[in-house]
Amino acid sequence: MVMPLYDHSPFRWPTPPYVMWSLIAVNVIVFVAQSTLGPEGLAQLEHAAGLIPVALTSGQWSTGPIPPPLTLITALFVHGSGMHIFGNMIFLFVFGDDIEEALGHWRFLFFYLACGLGADAAFVLSDPTSNIDLIGASGAIAGVISAYLLYRPCAKVTALLGVIPLRVRAYWLIGLWVILQIGEIASNAQDGVAYWAHIGGLITGAVLFVLMRPPGISLLDCVHSEPFPVVGPTVPPR
């Protein structure tokens, strides 16, 4: 298991990432509210707010408390366990602020939600007749991860490989994560993780970041991979 902890300058932003923090806050608040429902109530909420492919593709949209098209969004804010939400939010915390800095606040919000919709679409297309509900922000966050790979591929990220701390370039960490997703799909893993949603989010995020990035935001730039200059004495050229 690979878990990022922080990147280059985790608490130094030219402009605070209001949207990223708001998304984390909403997810945490929803999860805390879920925790008061008990196991039966939680299962009912996951089924009601989660994205169920067959409910969306069958056209019978009046059968549940939340219309299936709306679950394309509500599913992004529901998590099944403490580890589920923690894993998603730590990835959003590590990688989201840089993408918000690059795109701007409102563009980042649109980008995040659009990546979630792309992940939803991939999940539905992978099995349109499935009655398994999709919950969690991982598809949207996969889009943020792919944008980070395009934006700061050589940024240094501190992560845990199991219990071993590592300091590696982003392209190693994200590349390993992507390979793991593809490997799980190839092996037809049945562990309850929506790997197709991750792939959908990755592809959507890459395409949208290329199209949405403002002028001056370059791609795959390893020369200027650190967004905040190191303050200190300079050595004059000889």
C-alpha cells in the first residue's frame, strides 16, 4: 500500500486552497453524520446516495429517495469507513492544492466535479446492469492525481510504502498507483474497489487539465517542478 503524506511545501500557498479545504470539510461532515446512523441506517444511506448503474440505465428513476442522475454527485461525498475517507482525503490534501493553484478556485471546483462524473461514467459503462453501488471521492481524486502528474511530474513527495517512509518524485509514486489500478482490472479483482472509476477519473482529469489550464501553465515541466522558490542567498555568476 502506497500512501502520500505531503509534497514539496505542504503549508505554503500564494492563495489558500479554499475549495480543496471545503471539499475535505464537506466529506468529513457527511461522514460524521453517517456515523450517527448505525449499521442499518448507513447501509440504507449508501444504497440511496450511491451510484447504482442499473438504476441509472434502466430509466426507472422514481423508485428511490434520490433520483439516480443526482447520485452521480451524491456518491462522491459518501464513504463506507474511516479508512476509506482518510485514504481519499489524504490524496486530495497532498495533490489538490497545486491543481487549485494552477486552475483557480472555481475552475478547480468544476474540474473536481467533472472528474467525478467521468469516473461515474466509466463505472457505469464497465457493467451497466450492475446493482452494486459506487460511493466515495476516489474517482474525482484520481482526476486530480493525473493533473498533478501532468503539472508537477518531478515534484518530490513524501509517502509511506507500507510503514517505510520514502521521498520520491511524483511520477514514480503516481505511476506506481496507476499501474496497480490497471493490474487489478487485468486480474479481475473482486475486492470491492471501483478500479474502473479510478481509470475514468484519471482519463477525465488528464483531458480536462490540458484543456482548462490557463496560459502560462506548462505541462510535464521538470525544470520548474517546485512552485515556491527557495529563499536564501544566491551565488553570483562567474
